Amino acid sequence: MDEKTVRKIAKLARLQLKDEEVQHFGQELGGIIKWVEQLSEVDTSGVDETATAGGVRLRTDEVTDGDCREAVLANAPASEFDCFVVPKVIE
């Protein structure tokens, strides 16, 4: 990535680069761009989309209790009446 482009990106990002940092950041940005280009080579034809141009496709919410009360309470240092017991913090 050339120096002019690096300086423009730095300005847009409101970064103040020293002259000796420009080359380093150019190499870093070039590496990032190559990595992103590799992503375009990935075959995603069998993967369902998670968002559309019109917005995010949401699944319907289903309210459940998780059906694992005993397992959750087994992690508690103390429990009583199917609830966690915590120390009193307000006098």
C-alpha cells in the first residue's frame, strides 16, 4: 500500500502517524486487505444467510425455563427453596 493511501486512511481515522510509522502501517493494512480477499474465495453456497438487505431475519422466541434447575442450583454454594442463597449486603 502506497504512502499517500496510508496517510489518507490515517487522516480519515484521525490518527497522527509519524513518518517512520507510515511504512509499517502500510504493510499491516496490505496484509489485512490480502486476508479479506482470501475470504471472498471461501465457498459459502451451502450456508444459510444470517441477515438480508431488508434487515435481520429473526427466529421466533420461545420462552422456556431451560429445564435444568437442578444442574444450575448444583453450582450454587448454597440454595434454599429452589433459589440461590446470597449474603446480605445491605444492613
